[in-house]
Amino acid sequence: MKRSSGRSIICHVMAGALLVGAMVLAADLNAAVPTQFDFGTGTAAAGYTKVTPTTAFSTAQGYGFQPSKSAITAVSRGGTDVLKGDYCTSADSFSFSLALPIGNYTATVYLGDLNGTSTTSVYGEQRRLFVDRLTTAAGQVVTKTFTINRRDYTNGGVTIGRTTREQTYSDFDNVLNFTFAGSKIAVCGIDVAPSTTVTTIYVCGNSTSVDQPDEPFCSWPQMITRMFNEKVSIADYAESGLTSGSFISQRRLAIIGTVVKAGDYVLAEFGHNDQKKPADIASFDANLMTIANLATTHNAIPIFVTPTARRSENDSTTSVGGMAQMTRDCAKTNNIKVIELNAGVIALHKALGTANVSALYADPDTHFSDYGAFELARVVAKEITRLNLDIAQDIRTDLPLFDPSKPDPLNYLTTSTIGTGIERPFEANKAISDESGLSIAFPSHTIQFAPGKTGHAVFVIYSLSGKRIAGKKTVLAQTQGSVSWPEIAALPQGVYLLKMNVENKQDEKMLFCKM
């Protein structure tokens, strides 16, 4: 599935970035490279480096535009705010690169046109989505901040065994890449600053979680970057064709060990290739625990991710040759938390039905489209919240938590954005089912439950940080029904957790909802 925002041509822009970026020498990475840039042809804002349409990337200056499909042009609007008074644009997507060392960088982009509307998406490195079709009204310039990870195939004396195709990845060139796309792109500037305090999520996996280089393929880590604020960064070390064992033998786990720190997360999603050989099946548990032990050695948190189901599968216990269940069993035995991606994919299969399930996939059975990757990323975000991980509080609240039994519309990623200064519009009030038999009906703000226990009940609303917001006590005379709670209509807009306890927590239900 190709996106009207220009995502389908991003691979052409990045191909040019690779040819130039691969020429950057390691020594150049230590040079003083500017990190604040004012795009356009007007006067540069104080403290900013001017970037005009002719500012091509070079190793000498360490920054600039990569070769683009269409010409990059500048538009000047004047005004007293010189940073926002001009911008760069193009008929197609274009990339800007910085020669910076590996690590996490917090970026702030300035998007908009003082005299006209704009719609801009921002990607980083290898097609990782950060800003999705942000639309601005005439006269409006909006800032968006996110954190991006730049990794490399060698660090700290460890060099991974790259596959042939990886040698052309923009994840592995020596520059940090930003790509701008959209129906009317307007980029006024960008600030980039190194960040050592963010939480990094390291992804270990195969082709179902790799940063896919080309359309129509995509993976959930490339989409989940959109769902976190600037306090979380994604570092994806997955590659196609790997088993849990070859991930380790290619020293990918070892290179994670050179950068992972206390409080980070190490996610492991394997199974599709492990199931093909008896020896790999036999060593599967041990390999997962090797990954988990690396994380705990560095005081990071290991998380297992059940492998994505194949399109032809609808039974989570037998999916991927039983590897999903092996992942669950290994996690349970070793007291490791599990992100239940496999069951989420199967729920999507059932909800979409045979007529529409192909929308999730870029090939007949295994690998995902943009739409599929986005839906899977929403499942992972939902699971992070369900597990009450610390990073759940850093999921952006402009996206409601997800119910895979109610997938987004098939055209979700190709429809134009409505509104101004936002990435995607959502209903002000939206119940988000957690398959618990609990829901909220809007606009009456009636809590509905089914089935449950009769008796004394307590309803409590919490913020995502765990703060108690409001409570209500009542007596339930039936196992299915509703309770009116109109007072919650006064809650500030945001995502909340609703808990229902009956008879001293003998029957507890939870629901995430957007008020």
C-alpha cells in the first residue's frame, strides 16, 4: 500500500543519500557540525546555520541536502520571525543529512507556511515515521519534537556480520538522515541535539521487524516511532532471514551490549526462521535467554515479543509452527514480560475478514504493508500500556489506545488529514476496548459492563502515570448492565485508565479510554 503523502518515493531519495553518505569518513564524524538549521533563502535566525536549496551535502561541511527526485525550492514570506519566515519545499520528498556519531538525537522540526496551508510528514534514517501528515493552516508554523537513533554496523570494537543488502541501508551509512514528504511540504528549520537521557528500545528480530528499505514492505518498528514522544528512541538491529541464533552469532547482540544502558528495553521477536530447522527449535529458549541475560547484565529490561502470525493463521497456540507458544512458555518459566503481538495479528485477521485481510500484507503470507505495520505498531503500543511499562507514559496521547478487533479503516494511511496543527484527528471521546467486558458510552458517559459479578463495586479513573483522578462506589444487582457517571465529562482531554472492582477485587476489569 503506497501513501499519498509521498512515502512511496522515499526509497529513491534515500538511495541518493546512501551514495553520498557512505563516503563520509569516520574522522569527519568528530568535526564540529552545526545542529541548528534555518531553511530558505532569507536571513538566518540568530544562532542558526542557513540552508538554501543549493546546500548539497558534503563531507567537508558535514550537512546538507541529498540528491532529490525533484528540485528543492525556497519560499520567502517575510515577517519578524526570520526562522519561520521562509521554508524549503519540493514536489517530491527530499532528504537532509548530518554527519554525526552514533547515538540518540532529539530533533525539533518547524513546519508550516505563514501565507498558506501545508501538509508535511517527517521520516528518519530508513523510513522510520515520526510526523504523519501534519497539516497547518495559513499563517501557522508548528514545532514537532522527537528522538531518533543513529546506529552503525561497528562500535566499541564489535562489528556485525552484515548481509549483502544491509551494505546499502541508510541505517548503516555515516550520517543521520531526515526525509520530508507530503502533498505540500513546508520545512522552516530543524534543531538537532544529542540526548543521553532518553530511554532506548532495542529491537532484536528478523524480516518481520527489520527497518524495511523499500515499498511496499514495512515493519512495526518503523511505525512505532510515530507513537512515542521525545523521551523514547527506537534502535532496530533486526535483519531479514535471521534466527535467534544467527542474530547472536552475527554479533548483533554484542553490538547492542556496547550501547545499552540501565533502564533501556531489549525486545526480542523471533520464530519465523527458527521454526525451519530442528536444531534452531531446540536452541530457541536458550537463545532468547541469552538476549534476556545481556539486557539484565546492563540493568536493562528484557521483553519477549511473540512472532507475528502469518496471514493463513488464526490459532495463536499453533501459529508460526508453535514458536509463538514457545515464546510465551519461555517467558513464563523465566518471569519475563511478553508483548502479545501474535494474538494481536490474529485478532486483526478475524476483524478484517478474508475480503480485507490482504491489506495488512505486502506479500501473500508473511511481510507487512504500511497499513499492516501501522496496525501492528498500535498493537505493540497497546501491549506496552497493558504491561504497565515505564515507557507507557511516553506514548503520544493524540493516538487512542488500540483494539485490534476494531482495526483502523483500510484507507487510514492514504486519506488526507483534516484540521490544523495536528497529525491525525480523533474523536474527542472514544472508548478503547481491552476485551474486558467494560466500556464507556459517549456522550452519556455511561459505564457498561458484561459479564461480571454482583455486589459492591468501585469504579476508579487513573491517569496513565498512575494518579487517581476520580472514583465512584455503587452496588451492582446484575452481572450485566450500566452505571451512569456524567461527572467524568468534565475531565481534561486525554487518555485514562478505568478500573472496575467488584467485591474486594474478586472481579477486576480495566479499560483505557480517551476523554
